[in-house]
Amino acid sequence: MSSRAAKVVAVAVVTLVAAGLPGCGGGDGSTLVEGCPGQRLRPVPVDLASPGPWPVGAVTTTVAGLRTEMWYLALPGSESGRDPVEYDIRQHIPERDVPKVSDAENPAQRCECYRDLPLDEAAGPYPVVVFIHGTAGFRTQNLENVVHWASRGFVVLSQDHPRLYLADALQLMMGPDLVGDTTALLDALASPSGDLAFLDGHLDLVRIGMAGHSAGGGGIATFGDRPGVEVLIPMASRGVAEGAALRSTVVMGARDDGVVPYSSQVSGYDSSPKKKRLVGLSNAGHLAFSDLCGLLNSDGEDLVEIAIAAGVTNANLFSLLWDGCDDGQLAPSRAIEIVNYVTAAAFEEQLRCDDRRTAQLAALPATFTEVFELREELE
């Protein structure tokens, strides 16, 4: 059993005991609690860094012409005996370069998620979170975060965005239409079909959150005017625009970001509408808000080192964005823990109507010494 799977089992047992419920319950909805009006959801740990009670299912599909990954809340126990998903990073480099990176050199991106699991239909409807990757990124670049969100009660989607994702960036093909891409994705969720048809009737589309890294943070900036989009979280980016639907914004930044200066992130916070928060991490750089620094092969080589050694097209340009991965900077595992905590709190506060999260966000500097700055304007 993996460490995360063990945590899921432990969390489920603790949750059942705390609720005074029998360990065999749940299929009839007896373990469900009220979320926002109309929601019946499984209780999640108070510790926001802990995974939730749901095993996570994964679907790779195409939506509006774009390769899309969707992580969803599966029936508890249905993952037993299943092999977890492993994503091949080579799918994100130019096709002609794939043979240059051997299996031995390729870093494995393993996911605590599983194919072909049944949806947990006893709970719901489920709020939705959309993640947008950054320049030279890809849909699973924040895999630890998206799986964490799904385990705690959200259907999560991310796409490979043309003219932004890694393969296109390496070929100097730039100029994405992130607003158009994401609008089409949200439109498709209104009437799920094909590989996503099983979600029909199980999505809470009046409660949507969005997060984006770097350029992806810019991609979400105007979606507060989209009906249902209540939470925006730009990371290593700037701020967001006013929006009729928008209820909460969290700007996450790194003091040592060499790509988007922290001062620009603070300015973005200043220009964003209330209610809003700024969370600044010390000793951290641009990629602290992704899994990328921690993706290493068996020889301990990172993605840039692997790509340059293999002669991947324009790999040296990729290195210009490789910021925040130096020895002595915030460790990837710690960065993931903090981002999981902050983002889960913001999403659950608004999209699960969990008032406990407000106090937990206010206590961030006491919870994590790496949070050197917290600003809040809640009214």
C-alpha cells in the first residue's frame, strides 16, 4: 500500500469514528454531511494537507479538440487491487525527440489515481476546479495538487494548451488562447458527453474554482465574470479582474521568483477585488507552485538536465524558466504540502461552504514558517 493510500484509509477510519458511524457504512449516504446548499459530501480531515476520503479516478480524453485530464471522486474501496496511473513525461516533448529519451532516463510521474473506477454517486453534486498550466508546462505539471483536490471533494480538469504547453514552447510556437480553451471546456461540462458522460447530473456548476500557474494564472484572471466561477487562485502570476460571480481570490507568490518578480505579484494582489488574500513564500522561486522541481529520474537528474543531455529541441531555452529548484531553496515536498493546504482551504471555504477554513487561512504564518507574508482583505 502506498503512503498516500495508507493515509486515505487512516483518514476514513478517523472520520467514521469521529462521526460516531459504523466502519461499514457509507453506501447508503449515512456518512455524508452538508456542504453548500444542495451538497451532500463526505467529511474531510480538518488538516488541509491530508488527503480526503475519496480514491481518485482519472480519465484522459479530448474536450473541444484539446487533450484533457480529469480527476474525479471514486467510490471508496473501488481502487483496491488496481494499479495506479503513471504518466509518461515524454508525451509532452516534440514527437521527433521522444526516441532521444530512454526509458531509463525518463522520470516517472506516478499518480495516486486509478483508471476505470466508478464515480461515488452517493455523494454530490461535486464542485469543479479547473487548473491551467504555465509556459512550457503540461496538464499534469501540478499532479500532486490536482489529486489532492479531487480526494477532498472536487472534480478537477486540466488541459494541454496549444502554443503554451511544453512541446509547442520547445518549438517556439507561442500565442495561446487560454480564455477560449477554458470557456469551451466549461461549456462542455454543462452537458457532459463521451468519456465524461458519467458526470452528467453530478456536477455543481454554480460552484467552480480555478487555479493557474504563471501564464496560467493570467489565463484565469477574467473568469470571475463567468457564472459559477467563485474562486480564483493565481500562483507565481499576478492578480485578477472584477467579476460578478467572483467571491474569493488567493494570490500565491514566492519572494525569490526570478520569472515573475514578487513585487509584481503584490501589485496584482493590490489591484484584485475583495475578498482577497496574498500568501508569500520565503526561500522559494517560480516553480515552487508546481511538481516540476521534484520530477527526477533514477540518476537524480531533473527535466532540464535530461532534456539537454538527450538533445531535445531547444532544451536550453526551457532552462530559462527553471527557477526555484536550486539546492537550499524550499524543498519540493514542503512546497507541495503548503500549496495543498492553502488551495484546499480556499476552495473548501467557498465551494464547500466550510467556515472552519477562514481561521485556518488566517493562521498560515503560524502553521508554516515559510509563509513570510499573509495579507487579507475579506470585506
